[in-house]
Amino acid sequence: MAIAGFLRDAEASSSRAAIALPVRMRDVVYEIAGKRLIDGLSLSLRARSRCVVMGPNGSGKSLTLRILQGLLQPTSGTITWSDGAPGHAERRARRSAIVMQRPVLLRRSVAANLEHALAVYGERRSERRGRVEALLAMAELEHLAARPARVLSGGEQQRLSVVRALAAEPALLLLDEPTASLDPRATAMIEALIDRAHRQGVGIALVTHDIGQARRTADEVVFLSHGRVAEAAPARAFFAGPRSEAAAAYLDGRLFY
């Protein structure tokens, strides 16, 4: 089944992306107990782009995605979408969807997980079955539709998580190390799902430590260090010669303080 079945059609998807992207974060700070985990972070995500967010552990990558999704509220700073509206959490949730490193699935069947998501997103009951079938086909999970979601393999669970997020028809898909614990075949299937969504107009923001994956999937790279943007550049330029010492050390496997 064509991927357009789950996104309605390419034209509608492109329209959503044009309305909801880019998103800009300006001077965003996130503190816990007086400690700044995000320290004046500013970045922009371009419409219909695949942005890979990289950096060492503790640099603020996952926090940045959670702030964009509205799961965390910044201590200060602004988040603004292309329509000029402030990044209120409720509004962000309608513009973006997030996939975590460890899937959080309901104690229901594969199909029922998708049906529940569609109901939450306001899909009419009469249209849910067709959309569930399209999403299952996209994830190559049709043969597992009746199986409890929590007994799937790690790769199968993550594919379900990705298409469940796409059921929201987001303009921006946020992915926090979605293939960190997967084998190469499962990783390739997740990357194929991400690519198909992008080709239908969905913006991508992907956190990964996998340099090979970043090379395969990125249009642009944002490199974080100590809660700040150390470098932001087109992917080809970044990998050919990073300008920041922090990024150069990271790509070389060296420590940088």
C-alpha cells in the first residue's frame, strides 16, 4: 500500500510542513536544581530537512527533543514555529511526534496500539481501520497485527513506535536514538521508514551516536556540547571537516573537555 495512504497524500503533507516548519529555539535554558543542562541553546530546523543531532553523552541532545515536543518546559528562552506563534506545549504536540530509544507500548495488540493512537489524534472511527492497515503495511507488520505488542522483537517494536508516531501526521518527527540497541538489519528497516516519511514531506530531527547512520541520513548536522550548539552545518561539509574542536574530537574518537 502506498505510503500516501497514511499521510493522506503528498500534497497535504507538504502543506503541513510548510505551515509548521521551521522551528526556532532561541537562548533556551533548562535547569535542574540550579544546574544548567541546556545553556542558552539556539538552533533552527529547516522545513522538510533531515537534521541529525550529535554530541557526547550529557550534551543535551535528548533534552532538546523533549523540549521541542513539549514534554519538558524550558527555564527560559523561546521556541517559535514558522507561523510566528510561541511554542506552547499543546501547540507543539500537534506539530510534532516523538519516538524514544525504548518503545513504550500499550498492553494491547499491534493493531490496537495503532487504533488507540488514531483515536487519541481524533481520527474518525469509520476511517481508523483503513489507516491501521496502511500503517501496518508501511512497517511490514501486517502478519503481526493480532500479536501482543510487548512480545515483538526490539526492531519490530521500534517500527511500530515509528508508524504510531506517524499516525499523528506530524510535520516534524523527533527520533531519540531509535536504533541504538538494534542489529544492522533492524536498523536498516527503521532508516527506510524514516526515509519514506521524509519523502512524503515530514521533517526529521534524529539524535544518534552512530556516525555511519548520520552520514546516511543527514541533510544537516547540529553538534551539541555542554548544552550549547558547538556547530551546525550541512552534512557534507560537517563530515568533510568540522570547524569546532569539540566536533573534530568526537568524530576522531577523542575526548574533549
